[in-house]
Amino acid sequence: MPNGGSDCCGTCWFNAKNKGEAGYSHRRDPGREYCLIRQLDIRNPMYTYCANHPHRNPAKLDIPLGPVFEGDSTGFREIWQPSPDTEEIRQALVERVSQITEQPENEYPIGIYLDEIVIWQLGEFKEQRAIEHLQRIVNFRPDTNTGEPFHRTRASTVSAADTALQKITRQDD
């Protein structure tokens, strides 16, 4: 594989080099690899990822959602930059979690799904405003799925919501 997947910063519309377009058409253009919504120089654009990529965020929400990941050609991905933490970002995350439905959407199958990134980040922030939404999500049927082509289920979403709730409501921190 010539890159780490088509969901990388190298193909993202928020990469300044891509001039607002998603895809590969500007890959050979000169210019700085720079994330416009995170104000971040991108070291390795074909192996750098986040939840704002068009494959996960077709609505083009321009508020940073979750951390930035770096990876390699094996598919391995790890957090490179944490999510910024502002009230605007927290509000966007709470709004997004409130919109999660039991029926999952088809989404690019590599990496972490947008819903799980949102849920995970709310847990990391210990965001109290997310509790009622996470309690609703924990009650989703884990086997609810998208059908073809990927058969994505809600099992990982339910698990992520349960973990986030535990982080938020734990009294020992």
C-alpha cells in the first residue's frame, strides 16, 4: 500500500495543501502540509489521521474531534497529538453524541469510527453533560448492524459508551 489508507491527512480537505478538496489531486503540489482546523504541521500526511477526515465527517464539521493519530503501513495507529480542549469543542462533542442513533451508519472501516472517537473523547474530558446520552447508548443492541457492505455493529459503540461513563462517573479521581 503506498500510504496508510485513504483516510489520511494527505487526502483531507482540512490540509492546507489540498486547497479545500478531499482526495489525491494535490498530492504532488508544492506547499505546506498543515491542518487548518488544528493549526498543526503534519509530519507524515499519508500516515496521519483524525476523525475530521471526509471519510468520517462528510458534513465537514470544522471543529477538531478527538486526537490526531500517526500510523504505519501495517495499519497500526497511535495518538500523536491529543484533542484540543475548549468549550466550543466540548459543546460540539456533546451535540454529536446526542445525535448518535442505534442504527449505525456505513463508514470507512479502517481506524476508529467517528461515534467511538466522540464518545472516547467525552470520557477523556470527563464531560458531565454527556452522561444522559451515554446512558442511552449503553442500552443499544450491540448486534444492530449496517448490513452490506461492512456489517458494522454497535458493539464497539456500546462498549465505548460504557467505558466513557465509568471514567466520567468514577469518584476516585
